[in-house]
Amino acid sequence: MVITDELVTYLEALGRIKLPEESRAKAQSDLQEILQYIDTLSELDTEGIEPMSHALPLTNVMREDEVQPSVPTEEVLANAPVKKDGYFLVPRSFE
Amino acid sequence: MKMELKDLTALELGAAIRKGEISAVEAAQFSLAQIEKYDGKFSCFVTVQEDVLRRAEEVQKGIASGEYTSPLAGVPMGIKDNMCQKGIQTSCGSHMLYNFKPTYTAAAVEEIMKAGAVPLGKLNMDEFAMGSTSETSWFGVTKNPWNVECVPGGSSGGSAAAVAAGECFYSLGSDTGGSIRQPASFCGVTGIKPTYGSVSRFGLVAYASSLDQIGPIARNAADCAAVLGEIMKQDKRDNTSVATKGMDLQKVLHTDVKGMKIGIPADFFGEGLDKDVAAAIEAAAKQLESMGATVEKFDMPIVKYAIPAYYIIASAEASSNLSRYDGIKYGYRADDFEDLLDLYTKSRSEGFGMEVKRRIMLGCFVLSSGYYDAYYRKALQAKALIKAAFDKAFEKYDLILGPVAPTTALKIGENLADPLKMYLGDIYTVMINLAGLPAASVPCGFDAKGMPVGMHLIGHYFDEEKILGAAHAYQQVTDWHRRKPTELD
Amino acid sequence: MTHAKWETVMGLEVHVELATRTKIFCSCTTEFGGAPNTHCCPICTGMPGVLPSLNKAVVEYATKAGLALGCEITRYNKFDRKNYFYPDLPKAYQISQLYLPICRNGGVEIEAEDGGRKVIGIHEIHMEEDAGKLVHDPHTNSTLVDYNRCGVPLIEIVSEPDFRSANEVIRYLEKLKAILQYIGVSDCKMQEGSLRADVNLSVHLAGSEKFGTRTEMKNMNSFKAIMRAIQYESNRQINVLEHGGEVMQETRRWDDNLGESFAMRSKEDAQDYKYFPEPDIIPIEISEETIEQTRNSLPELPEAKQKRYVSELGLSEYDASQLTNSKALVDLFEQNLAAGCPAKELANWIMGEVMHMLSDSGKEPEEMTFDYGYLGSLIGMVQRSEITRNTAKKVFKAVFEEGCDPVKYVEEHNLRTVTDTGAVRAAIEEVVAANQKSVDEYRSGKEKALQYLIGQSMRALRGKADPQTVTAILKEIL
């Protein structure tokens, strides 16, 4: 797998980040190196192995449908950098 | 009095407080003085709480009234900066959360508070727990108390260094791929990552949800057992949390390794393992043998696939977990932006450091359409194989022994420019998180430069008592854990 | 123009908010409305370090819905994360089900265009969480974010592309709504967004095997809007193709005020949701036993009810089908039926006056606020000749609009039928005396004059007498 400049740009877009111009080339080669190493995993024979997302075989942990008090709006918004009239505020996001 | 205090373990101090030989307030004052004295040098703490003495007073009263009965009541401790504490800055070593004050408290912190803990403050860490050196913190580098030119390890570098430096008597760390064990090894202290699910992750700021686990770092195994006993509680708020049989401290303190079968994966002793580290582990194996354990090597070829699988799974989960940091609800928000997309991109680009960005990009890549099966799915299959390999080994062995890290603490800056090299240093630790097993790092020697070496004691699911019992027995006949860092007066 | 040579194919994605008390992953209330960000907690607002805790009732409701819609229930369920950035999604991922949805392969039978029956296939149903609400703030030209709805449990019901007309779509939605209301898993209030349908639509030349490129339409919040949007989009695509153009695969937003849909432009190039298994929620196993218990607990569904209304109660096919299409109408019907009201009379009232009032007021049946028992007591008064049918209709208006108790209303407004024949006769005699001209006309054979005299007599009696009695007495006097 080759990490191209386009792929770096795509990954930046997916992650909503932008690398500083001066560290792009280094980041690209680092990613390439890491991926090359990660690609060794393809040697591992996993034929017929069920992918395991949870190490412990737990099932059915659920909560009863009982209402607990919500928190005060001031608390919801306590850490908001910008707020207005009980709302979070973001740049216009309608088309 | 103070000369004695600094040599006490958490349980010894707790006993002294209970007996009235010293008050919780005096203990807190002592720790604050230690922080005053050393933290400028080691930079373990990001935040020192303002209410330490008030809390100590309250706990002292609680001990008198019988509210606090834990052997740890009144003992000053520290908390890694990724565990939420209501009203106290919780920044995960990141600019992104430099001003974040949660309105809720992590379950593990609640539990330790119920045991009468006196928290001193928040401990430095790699940004969002991503790193093995504590150098990626936005708040600066924590220094190793054994040599200030060296890193303390990471990501719980502050948690390990603070215990080593005597700034607190124990600390809470978190371990996603070795973040408790590796810094414990580098700083010559004892730390344990318990079985996945045994400590609630509620309130622990997530790095990789399926791997993250909270655990203690302390001066010895007995202290770790005492802390773990307090925080291993099933919690309804964490659906992955499980009921454990708890921690029987007396059982730990009276464990005999005689008759225990200990396996050493031969594959742990391959290329890249420092010869001093290898020698210290071999010596520890001999020691355990001399105490009556049988020790033998066995093959575990899956070891080489642990790092690729780990970095795929951890980065993928991280890329998703860290998407919530967008400058809208909390944390850093860029000053100038043109529109919504620009707000997201600028806030995240300015708020996250390079290592975090790298893992977000890697995570986005392995999950992106067309690559999921080749990477993420494959990594989950590797995870299944790693778990199976351990399950098989534990049919035969009580414990598995090996190195925690291939080297001792590296010089500051040595690995920062070479991420892959840093990742490779996690070779022995990450597979434990993939399998969800408990494992401890226990001091077992020093290298030629005088830096501590930790041995890795790995147990089967919920065998924390066995791990810490063996470690305690080992610490009864060795004094590696009692040695004091050379950078202290 | 007619589009006889074009065929329209549609599939539906219906989002239904479940009527659980709490949100899917936290214990905040699901109650509709409320001041902004008052039904919130650290979990549903995506604060750092918090974890989702799955609500048991969501799995129960989804299972119920699946069984009522004839689906197979997945025994081993998992949740997955769907990742995308948008301000209404505070975690920047939605916990949903991609790989193992809870229900698969169901179907809903509807009446087809040709009058026959047709089964609309249900591809799958999965559980997920709703997003928050965005409000445009004209003062700051920015967007305000309210997370009250965020985390309300949803099921998404994905149909097969089995629809060929807008009417089929509406019939399916009505049926779906009725079923979901019957089994109590949702109130399905479209105006509150608890039932939302996205329409995937493509057109192709009749006879062609291959479907055309489809578009997805969002933001229709009434059946009427869905009808209009489908017609609009179908015409638009045909127009594009007839002019040699190409239909773009895109998501379009329906603007009901303008009666047009618009392509939703997105600044991100491709949507890459980066789905992966949700690590914070463990798998859910649904046992055979639970499935059987749930199946047995299902109430009688519209299909069965409709058949029973025809065979046992003697209602017409049409009345039975209209009635059973709404849970509220069924409740109104069955409650009064149980209280002893005759079925046919009751059905006539519901199909007549109730439907009439609903259509006049633009309300949905579930928005009826009066005590359902009032309809029965009203009908009872008519049957006991205590009031006339005409009076009853007027009284029902007050019942429907103001929730009045009909018995009290009749008393207060003195609307009881005058049963004292002496009083009736006296009133008629007065009318006869005052209208000699009409009396003469009647006597000379003009039937129309009798109608006039009856009308005058009824007026004099303020409508409270039985018209037949009035006619009989009048004829006798004349």
C-alpha cells in the first residue's frame, strides 16, 4: 500500500485535520513506514477465524427503562466555548 | 518524622494514619511539600488541587467517625489527567482540553474517594494517552526520577514518575497498550493493568475503548492490590464492566509461589531486546525458581503480529473516539474560521498534536471504505488468535513471565522523531490489552546505566490476586522496589 | 403530459422514534419538546469519557416491531459506529447497526394499484439513536444546537424497492403507522418527527429490466408532502431523461413551501462512514423464548382486526379497512363497542361525523382529545330518542372541538327532544294558525307546502322534536 499525497489529503479530510505544510512530507513517510510494518499482518493465516471485537464473552448488559433527572442546562453548556439562549452555537450549517 | 514518611508505602502510611501516629492532614502536607520540592524538576503534575488539605481534614474526620475504613484512607495520591473529576481540569495532556472541567466524576475516582483517598492533582501523560514517553503532552515532558535526561515512559508517565519521586504514595493510571506497565518499568515502581472490564471506564476519556483499562501504580505489589481492591467495582454505566470476585488483600499477602508454573514465551527474547533487560528477566526467573516455582520457556509465535493488530484497532477506535473534539461543546475552539468545516478543521488541527493527528489518520485509513476487511477485520481476527494463544498457554501455566519493554527508559527526544521505533517498544505489552488479560510490571533490576528494569507478570482472566501475590512474594525476598531514584536528595 | 412509458420504482427508509420512557443510551426522558438542552446529560451530549448504556426496552420494542412486520429476528445482535461530523451529532458518530440488524426479511401487505393485494418487502430493521435539532438563528446568521432529541431511540425500517406509485407508498405508510401504534412501540406523530420517511426513487422505461439511477429524498413531514415530493421527483427525473440528461445519484431535500426538491450539496467529497463494531456496547442475544413470548404478547394486528370486523361485526370491507388503519379510530371504536354501542351505528358515526370533523380540522385521528366514551353516550341519546340525529351532530361538534360531555351539553343547552305531545301539538297549532296560506296550498295538493310547515314547526320547537312525530301531528291537524 502506497501512501500518496492524495491519500494524505483524503485522510486529513476524513479526520477533519490539516497537517502543517512543513510536516506533511515527514508525516507521509512516517505513515508509509508504519503501514509497511502493519502490512506484515497480511502474512498471518486467519482463514476461518471469527473476528473478535470483545475479548470477554459477555452478552445482554442492559439498563432498565427508568427516567433519571437530566442535568441543568447550565451544566450541559458549562464547557461550551460559545453559547446562546441555552443552545450551543455553530457557524451556519444549513444549505 | 518526615524522614520516615518518604520511605513508607501507601499501606504503611494508611496504617499509621489509622493508628493516629500521623494525621491525614500531615500526610497531605508532606506530599504537597514533596511536590513543591520535586515537581519543578520532574513535571509529574499538570494540576495540583487547591482543596487538598480541606479534603485531608474531611477524611481524617471520616476515619474517626468510621466512615472511611479502607487501609488506604487518608493516603495522598495522584490521578492521571484522563480521568474526569467534577470541577477539576481534565485535559488528557492536550491543548484540545486545556480548559475542560467535567461536570461528572469517573467511576474509578468515585470509588477511590469512597475509600478516603486524598487526591493531590492530575498527572501528566502523553496526549490522549497516545505515546510511550509522555513527551507528546501539551503541558511538557515529564522527567524520569532516575535520570532527568530520560523519559519516564508513557502514557502514564506522570503517574509512574510521581510515585517514584515520592510526590504521591500511589496513583491511578490507564493502560491501553502498556501505558501503566511500561512507565512503571521505566521508573522502578509496581503497576498493574487489571482484566478488561474489572474497573469501570466511565469517566475515563477514551483512547481505544476496547483496550483501555484503569489500574494502580504504587511502590509495591501489596499497595497495588489494596488500590485495585477499591476500584474493581462493577458499574452499570459501563456496559463492558464485569463483576469480579474482588481482591482479597490477605490472600495476596500470603501467596506462596511454590508449585506455581510460570511460562516464558521464547518469542519474547528475540531481536531488539536489550541484553541488560534480558539478563534482569532471566535473573528474576531464577529467583522465582529458587522460591519453588517451575519456570519453562514455550513458543508463542503470534507475538510478532501483536503490534500491527494493536495499532490498527487502537488507531481506528481513537479516530472515532476523538471525533467529538470539534470546538463546539467543550475544549479548544479556533479563533478564526470561515464556516463550519473550517471551524472543525482549524480547532482540531490547532488542538491536537502530531502523534494524535498521525493516529487519527491511520485510524481513518484502516476504516475507510475498501480497506476495512484487509485491516480492521483482519486485526480483529489476529486479536482472536492472540486470545486463543494465551488461553492455551494458561491451560499449562499459572503465570507468564517476560520483559515489559525491550529497553529501559530512553533519552528524551530519542524516539520522538521515529514513531515506528516508538511503536515497536510496545511489543510485549499491547498483546495483553488485545487479549484483555491482567498483567503487572514489577521492578526486577537495573541496566548498566542504572535505569530500572521491570518484569512482566501476566495472568489469566481475573487472576489479579495470583499476579500480585507472586509479585508480593518476590518483593519479600528482593529489594529492587525499595531502591530510591538517584535524582532524589 | 402523461408518462405512460416510464415506470417509477421506490423504496422507503422509515425512521420511527420508539415510545420508550428514556433515551437509548442514557436515562434522560424522551418527552417531546422542552426548553433547549433540558433533556440532556453528559452521555447524550457526547462529553469526554462517558459511555453508552443500552436501554433494554429499545431491544424489546424493536423485536416487537419486527415480529409485527413479519420479520426474522436476529438472535445475535451487535451495534456499530457510523462516523460523520455534523453539529447535531455530538459524538461525531451514530451508534447504529450495520452488520447484524435486529430484524430482516419481513413484509407488509397493502392494496395494490390494480385493487389486488401486494406485499411490500422489508429488507431490514435496525436500532439506532436520533440526532439533535439544529435551529437557524437569523440574528447571528448562525446555527443553534439543541440536543433534547439526541439519543432518542429509533428503528429504521428499510423496505425493498417494491413501490410503483405514490398511492402504494402512502398505503404502506398508513399501514406501518397503524401496526406500530397498535403494538405501542411508537406514537408515529409525523408532525413531531416520530415517523419520518426518506424515499429512494428512480424511473426507467416500462419493460426494462434495469432500474434507473436513484435519488434519495428527505424532509417530508406529512403524507401530503410525501405524495407531492414523489410526483415532483418522478416528473423531474423523467424530464431529465427525456431531454437526454442523466440522473445524478444524490440526496435531495424537499421544500414543501416551494413544492420543489433541492440537491443537498455537501462540502465533503465522498461519504465514508468508516463503520466498525461499537466497542462500548456488548452483543445482545435474543432467545427463542423471548421471541415466542413477544410474539404471543402481540395484540390483534390491523389485518386480523379488519377481517374480524367484517365477519363478526358485519361492517363493510371499506369501513373495516378505514377504521383499522388508525389505532386511535380502533380505540374509539372498540371502547364504545365494549360499552354496548351497536357496531354498525358506531362505525357509521366514525366514518361519517368523526372523519368529517378530522378532515375539517386537518387533524390526525391520534390528535383527538375528547373522552372516547362521549361518542357512545351521544349515540345512546340518539338511540333512546333523547335527542334528534341533527342535534347529535351539532353536539358532536362541541365534543370534538371542546371536549364537552354530551350529556351535560344537551342539558345545559336544553336540547332534549320534546316528548310531551301536548306541547308539540300546541306549537304546531300555532304554526298552522300563522300560516294559513301554506295550509291552503297544502290542501290544494301542494306537497311542498307541507315541507315548509314541518320546517316551521321544527324551528318553533327549536329542533328538539322528532320530525316524524311532528309530521304525523301536522297531517292530523290538516
